[in-house]
Amino acid sequence: MAAPDLDQIPDVDIDPDGVFKYVLIRVHAAPAGQSKEIVRGYKWAEYHADIFDKVSGEMQQKGYGCECLGGGRISHQSQDKKIHVGSAVPSTPSPPRRSKPGTRTTTLPGQTTATEPT
């Protein structure tokens, strides 16, 4: 099955409110090698691997491969337009992306940005 356009995959899908786990995932179209990073975070997940397993299964059905780049916890207050992102140790040998040494920062449209020491 040919992989559809990577632009059709939303960059971020997280629950609207609460504190929950998130995973940073690199999705790639095989064999061309084009890729993009996506963030998925849900309250239902007991473990980070639960999120990765669900998302990677969905992506494989669409013809994509996935690689877990890391994860952590998010505190999201959508009504206040606030999000706080904390990083965790990556679950793969790939280093996590960092804005500067020892911190992780993320910005979503319409949200304030929070930076936390790792």
C-alpha cells in the first residue's frame, strides 16, 4: 500500500484538559524516507508505550513507519490556553529534540509556551 501524503497527518493530537502522558513520534513514508514529527498525548494511557503502540498501529495501516523519539507528561488547560510540557527519558536510543540543553519547549497554535528543566 502506498503511503498517503504526510501533510494529512495532524502534527498534534492531545486531550483538551488534564495531566497526561505524551509521546513524540517520527512518522516516515517508506521507502522514500520523508518524515515528520508528531505529538500524541492522552489521559487514558497508563504507559507511554500504550500511546506509541496505538499510533504506530494506525500509521502502519496507512503505510507509514514510526519511531519513538521520547515523551513525558503534559499539563493542558485549554480554557486558559496554557500548556506545560515536561520531558522524560527517551524510550529509544534516539536523543530527544531540545530547544536548549536541559530543557524541552513546545508551542501549539493559540497556546502559551512552557519550558521545564529536564
